Amino acid sequence: MRSLLPSLLPVGLAALLMTAGCSKDKDVEPPATLIYFPQTLEVKKLWGENVGGGKKQMVQRLGLGPAVDNGVVFAASDKGEVLATQLDTGRRVWLKKLKLPLSAGPSAGAGMVVLGSSKGTVVALDGATGRELWRTGLNSELLSPPAISQKIVVVRSVDGRLHGIDAHDGKELWSVEQQVPRLSLRGTATPIIAKEVAISGFDNGKVMAVSLTTGDTVWDTALASPHGRTELDRLVDVDSAVRTVGENVFATGFQGRTAMLAIDSGQVWWAHDMSSYRGMAVDDDNLYVTQSDGIIVALRQRDGSELWRNQKMKLRRLTTPVLTSTAVVVADFQGYLHWVDKTTGQLVARQRVAKKELISNPPVAVGDTVVVMTDRGKMSAYQATPGGAVPPGASKVPGVAKVAKAPKVKKQKGAKAAPATPPATESTTPPATAPATPPATESTAPPATEPTPAPATPPATEPTPPSAAAPTPPATQPAAPPAAPATPPPAP
């Protein structure tokens, strides 16, 4: 890449573009404030682990995310530490220390764990023991996990090349190249392997398929063409992995399009204007895209028609989505993990992985278990139980309403006890004495009867804990309940 490229990071690009497009008189839109909602999906934490140097860890771990293979989670730090733990228990299997500045991977498959470094070194380890199998050197920095098959490892480097490496001895078999624009996003697409071809996106807005055997180009298709007056306007990077379902390829690009292509020819079947540098997840029928502005959009695969969109996490620098059996899962820049219902697009659960720690790499989902790692190396696993009962008061995470029963009121002599007031989050028509407060501007000062204190120093964009339900005294002396929103939060 040119000397300008490292200075432009995806996590700061949205703010940079908004600043460039706004005058001094206009305010830049802040990230969305998390709102409270009733949790309907049971989620519990399984285990936690630290990978790398903690606070000394390099903050921008662009291509270092967790990977899972055969029930084992693999993770790495930029200091060269590679860790393997059991998915279900978090028990450590092995730890390997490589004297390399790791920047890509790990990827796991075919019994191997493959990683790349900022110096262009590719290393393969045995998945069961951590023993080094081979290493090879390329002439460019690596920023995305490789793709692995039984015979070949495919690596994308920042100089616009796609490399095919023998999976047995690390020898480079072939290399193909696409033109690199003068300015591009910091990062590269993760290649995939499907039907004897390797498919990857490139910084010039193209998606290319290459024969695994010969390295010949099977097809390349322009997902978007550069346009505009400035270099920022002309950015069209395809920096996320494409997805395949049957005979179709799905791809999305920054300031470009989301499209369905034919896997054998690259022909575009449908395309919609949409900007994303994080990417998408797909199931059998739909695809789910994290847009550059943090809006999650669900599209129908066969024609690209929109099913729903969720704007409750706008501008929160969401990761690439992953899928569980019932939910779309994303992480954000404040260390939150969000579960969104696949059918309705409604938030159904939220957990906080770490306080004020950016999560830029996508989580990994295996069934209903999700593994996520912050950019400082804090790794956690969570398990969702669709249809499970959410315990009363179990939700203590900021941004999730507590589900609790109202306390009982003792009877007093000569008077009948009034029924307890329901929790504020469940009331849709408060009494006339309760002031109407829109959900987006919930009061940060709790009522006098609030039994649970607010966090000491919450971030500006963090939600304020909801008011707890207070019992209504005898009917002879009615008291107004805590303030509640006049209307329920708007549907996404």
C-alpha cells in the first residue's frame, strides 16, 4: 500500500467522511444512545479468557479475531501469542508463542491453524498441539485471515495480490494481482474457497474468482466503479468476505452495492446501492448486512428485497454480523454484544463483554454459542437459549430492561391494599400524573423511590438504568408511580 493507506482506518472513516461533508455550522451526528428493551432471549456467559498484552495490546487488531474448528477456539495477539481453548468450557488446550508481529488470523481448518504477520510471514500450526508445521514469506503486509482447504491456503495481501500456498509444505503455487487505488481503506477482504475457486474482493471495487489449481482468473466483476471529485468520494473497497449459498455469491462494498452474482460466471443477478465495509452474514433464505452507518438491513436472497432494518445502533461501529439459530449478533465500539431477532429485526438480548473496549473483529457463532474478543484481547463465550425463560431481574446489563415482579403490598386494617404498580418498562399508558418522556431522551436522574443506583460514571452514549417498580400505598393515599415513557420504543 502507499504511505497514505495506513493512516486511514475503518473505525475512524465514518467520522472522517461526515466531517468532510459537513460545514462548521453543522453538528456531526453522534452514535446512537442505547435504549432499554425487555429481554426475551436467555443468554448466559460460559467463560472468559485474556489473549495477549491487555492494556499494552495494540489497540487496532484489524485481522486478529477468534476462529473455531472441531470444538476448539483459536485466538492470537499482535505480540505473537496463539491460544487454543475448549469451546464449551474455556479450558486451555495449548499456548504457542511466535516471535512475530501477528496481524491476520487465525484461520482454522483441515487440522491446521494459519496466521499472517505485518511483515508478510505466513505460519501454519498443528491444530491439536500447536506445533509449527511450516512458514513462508510474502512481500507484503497481511491484514485478513487466510482461507484453508485440504490442499491449499489462500492469502490476500495489502499490495492487491491473492496468493495460493501449498497446505502441506508452505510453498507458493501462484499469485494474481488487482490494481490498488491511490487511496483505500485500511484492511483487506478475507478470501473464501468454494467449488474449486478462491473468491475475494479488492480495493478497486472488484470481486474476482481464481482457479485453485492453476491460479488463472475465472472471472472478475466490478461491484462498484469509483466516482466523485475527491479521493474519499472515490473509495469503493470490497473489504469484507463474500458469502456463497449454492450457485450464488453475495458481496457488498464500501460506497458501492450489495449484489448477488453467479458463482460460475460472476454475472450480477441483482444489486442494490448500499455501503458496507464490515460485510454480511447469510442463511438459507436471507442475508443480513451491517452498513457503514451501523444500520443492520435484512434482505431476501432471491430478489434482494428488504425485509427489515434496525437503526437502534446507528453509528456504533458495528462488526460483521454472525448468525445463531434465531438471532443476528453484532458487537460495537463500547464492548457491547447485541442479539437481534432474525425475523423481526427487534433487539432481544444484550451483554457487555468489556467496559469501554472496542470490538472491531466479528464474533464467531457455533450453533447458539457466540465467541467474541475485544481489541485488547479479552475473549468471552456466551450461549443463548431460544425459548428459555428469562429469570426475573436477571438482566443487569445497561441497556436491557429488568424483568421483575412488583413487590407485594401488605394489607392494613380498615383498608384494602391497592395492586402494585407494574414496572415502568411494561406500561404503555401511564397515569395522567406521570410526565410523558420520549424513549430517546430518557431522564438520567432516577425517581426518589429508585432502589437501584445508577452507574457511577457512565459513558455519554450509555443508557441510564430503568426505574424499578414501586408499590402503591393504600387506596386512601394514592401516589404517582415513577415516570414512564408515554409510548413504547419505536419499532426498528
